[in-house]
Amino acid sequence: MFKDRLIFVSFVISAILNIILWLMLAGKFGWSAEKIPLHFNVAYGIDYLGTARQVYEIPLTGLVLLAINTLLAVKLYSREKLFSYFLSFGSIVLQLILSAAALSLIVLNA
């Protein structure tokens, strides 16, 4: 499967985006235990506070889903190449969505 350049490149891009996500959050929040706003609602304002360590659940989720997508793509590549392409490109989209969520948290806590 990883001989298919399109799938390999998309998983490498997903992994790089996940690493950037970890570094982006570590640069802003560090590993402190102080309370920060984690959710903002337009109607009520800040409605969820948590520790800064909880922001690392975002890139951890991305890493777990990247691993699941990779395993599924490897298993299904011999039978259904198109589904493997969807899984690999879906990993990029997932990392971009998680990056947008992390950026909104960074902006909220600026």
C-alpha cells in the first residue's frame, strides 16, 4: 500500500499536520495545570473551564484517528483501493479540522 505514492504522501502530510498541532498547543499552553477557558458560546460567553492539559486531547484524538485510518487503509488496500484513498485523504481533512479547533482555542485564550 505504501508503494502507492498518493496514499503515502497523504499519510505523511497528516502526520506532519499532527506534529504541528502538538507543537502549536505546546507553544501556547505548555504543561501547566492552571484553569483556562476551553469552550466559548456566543449566547453565554465562556461556558467551560478546564486545565491547560486538556487541550492535548485534540492532537491525541487526531493521532489515534490517524492510526485507525492507516490500519484500515492497509487492510483494505488489496481489496478496495478507492476506500483506501478516501481514508488517507480523510486523515488530512481531519487534521485540518482539528487544527482549526486548536487555533480557536489559542485565539480564545489570547
